[in-house]
Amino acid sequence: MRPVETLAKAIGVTLVVSGPWLAVIIFSWIRWSRAKQPRTLSSTFSLAGLVLATASVLFAFVPSLCTGSFDIARQLGVWVSLAAVFVAVCGAWRPHPLRWRALACGAGMVVFWFLSLVLE
């Protein structure tokens, strides 16, 4: 197999596996932007969790497309996604638009990074 074919297959598998989580993250950002509720401490924590989950997604895709080096991005992605889950749990005590979505995004990225470590 040529390296280009291997890279194309790896990108395809990554998109299939992480596609649902990407959709959840995108729709969570849309839901947050349309929310009319006042911003509370709880919603701020959930927003921070969503920001960290989005950063974790960027650690998954950008380094692998630019340099092919995935080790440092993987380490950062794991820690950022764990921080996203922690912050999202802190923000889940009151109802607001991002309550469970931020937690799902962070947890989805933890699963993604776990699978990338196991399947290496």
C-alpha cells in the first residue's frame, strides 16, 4: 500500500468513528448561540467544557493533517478531553442548553483518545 492510500484510509476511519461526536459538538455550538437564557455559573462551566472538547477535536485533526506526528497531540488531547469532562460535570447541576451536550462532547473525545491509544 502506498502512504497516500494509508493516510486516506486513516482519515476516512477517523471521520466515521468521530463523525457523530463532531456533529454533537457542532450542534452544541449552534444551540448555545441561539439560547435566550441568562448565562449562569453552571452554563459558564458547561461552555468551558465545550470549548475544551472542541480544542481536543482540533488536537485530533490538525497535527495529523499537517505533520503526521500524532504523539504530542495525543497527549495534549487526552488531558484536554479529561479537563473538558471535569469542567462539564461541574456545570451539570442546573438546567441550561449545554448541560448534557458539553458532557457528551467531552466524554466522546475521551473515548476517541482511548481508542486511538488502544488501536495504535
